[in-house]
Amino acid sequence: MLTVLAVSLLLTLVFEEGFALLWGLRGRRELGLVALMNCLTNPPVVLLYHTATGLWHWNSLLVTAVLEGAAVLVEWRCCRAFSEQVKRPFLFALLINLFSYGAGCVINLL
């Protein structure tokens, strides 16, 4: 499980930092905020997903929707509170998570 958590966090950091750069974020503070948001949200989301679907056999689509929605809300609040460059924090949080989740789905298909 630790390997799954580490790989998931590493890939998420790579994808979301890249997205942030494409969005136009610059500077250690802004890119550090993106990294910290991911360290805050990714491990609990991955751990809760694997627990809910693997151990409790809950519906994976529903679990994914709830957990990803929660991650978007947490990251939106972080951007709103601490970012000086993100002008539309909810849109940013939604799109960065959709991008990262979609990239993860593509990797899992390969």
C-alpha cells in the first residue's frame, strides 16, 4: 500500500505542477502551494478509496466522485486562501483535478 501511495502522490505532483505551469503560475510560493495541496489531499483520497472499494466493497464510481469532489473543495479553499496568482480558484481546483485524474486513468489503461 505504501508503494501505491507513493507512486500516486509522485504522479499527481508531476501532473498538477505541470498543469499549474501551463495555467501560468510562477514562483516558489505558488508552485509550493500546489505541491502542499496535493500532499494534503492525495494520500487520504487514495487510502480512503482503496479501503472503501477493496475492504468494504463500496461502489467505486460513487467513492471516486465523493473523494474527488472533496479534494476539489479542499484545494479550492487552499487556493482561495493562499494563492496570489489564481484568479478563479474553484475553476483551477476543478480543472487541475480533472486533468490529474484523467491522466491517471490513461496510465491505468496502459
